[in-house]
Amino acid sequence: MAFKSAAIVTEADALVAYARQCDFFQPAISDRPLPPAAPENRKNLNKLIVAEIVPRLKTMHHNLAPADQRPTIGALEITEFGALAVGNDEASVFAYFEKMRALGHSLDSLFLDLLAPTARRLGELWEEDACDFIDVTLGLARLQEVLRIFGCAEASTSCERRQRALIATAPNEAHGFGIEIVANFMRAASWDVALLKGVSIEENVEAVARDWYAIFGVALAAEAGLETVAQLICAARRASRNRFIAVIVGGRVFASNPQLAIQVGADATAPDAPTATLLAKKLLMQQIATGGAASIEDDSA
């Protein structure tokens, strides 16, 4: 089939949009060079930075320590945590996670740098026949339980009505731990997120036709599924209750070659959960700017 081209929204685009939304800077009102600042103005600016901007940044990034003080998570921790996940002592999994928090790791860091790589490693061990299906399933179930319990600690309690997303694994792909992490980050940012794992193209299409979503996310692990994902995205756009629905793709395939997102007809690709959350907001803002997101009001009328 002929692949559809798409304009890829980059991570930098999303960060700039987020900065504008947070009023970190405003568009320039003039191209003329500014006159030198008077000493009094410099003094006032310094007061503003100390009194307003620095506390705001500290509040937004309260979990981030200076780079040289921030604890790191490496292969050793991932190996240890994976061994506990498939072991006989379930309590040790939670105890290890709590120990890592006590060492100064934020929840976001643990989700991205410990849970996600551990889940990927379990999948690799299965592919290498170093771990059987039962062990992998048990390990992923325990990781998912950690995510469920600790993810609620920073979840948002309210959602903007148009911040609705459906996130799915590629049809017939069994493991969906990665989309659980993405959903956790998006929910913490006030998104209403539905998940579909390993279902057919038809079931995905029925979901976007039945309910209004601003974002449709698809995760793909194996390159052999590119054609299927392209078919899914094309069918979902045709059937979607939201005519302007935006599509974000992710997973190992797109992380190694982001340009494949263009081939499958997506609007954007994200390498991780925080970037996916920023891109989703950026794409929703584009829908609102063009009047597309108003269709949810029409549907509820």
C-alpha cells in the first residue's frame, strides 16, 4: 500500500509550546533592538528573578537534584530489579523500589529508567530463550503492580474534557507495559486515557468511532508490524468520531528510526512518556487553534 506522508512534530516543538503555555516567555512585540537597561530596571529584574521565577522553577522541578548529585540507575540496578520481578518473593520487588526512592530517585526517574528498561529486558530474555513465558508474564505483572500503586501518588484528580487519548499496542502484540507508563504520565498531566492491548484493527477502529479522542497513540515493538500499523492509522482516521484526531506512534521501532512515523501516516513520534505527554498537548492545542477540538462539544450536545 502507499504510505501517507505526515509533518512530524518534534520534541523541541513540544517543549517550546509547553514553555509558552506556562508563560515562561511571550512572543516578541517588536523587531527593533531594545535600549540598554537602566540600573534601576536591572535591579528590579534581579528582584523578579529571585522572588518569582526561581521559586516557580523549583516548584515545577522539585524532584530534580543537580546533575552531579543526582543518583544514577544503570545495568546493575536493572538486572537486580528484573531478577526480583521474576523471583519467588513479591514483597522484595516493592522493597527494592522503595529503597531506590529513599536514595533520592524521583518516581518519574524510576518509571523511565528502572521499570521501563526492566520490562524491555524481560522481553529480550524471552526472545533469547533465557526466560520462559510464565516468568516474563509474572515479572511484567509485578512491574505493572508497582506502577499502579506508586503511579497514583502523583496522579491528577481532574481532566480537561478535550484531553482524551486512546493508547494501543500494535494489533496482536502481547506486551503493553510501555503504554502503561505513557498512560501514567498523561493521567498525571490531567489526561483521560483509555488503553487497548493486543486487539485487532477492527476493535481499535470501533473504539475511536464510538468515543471522542483528541489523541490516538500506537506502540510498535517489531518492524514486521509497520504495514499493519499503517493500515490501522488509516482506518482509524476514516472512522474517528473526531475528524481531526492526531496520531502519535512510539516503541522500539520508531525510537531507532523516527522517520518511519511518516511512512505509517502518524503526526508525531515520541521516544519516551514525558515527550509523548508534551506532544499530545501540542497536538491538542493545534486542534483547538483550528477549531477541530470543538467537535467534542457538538458530540455532547
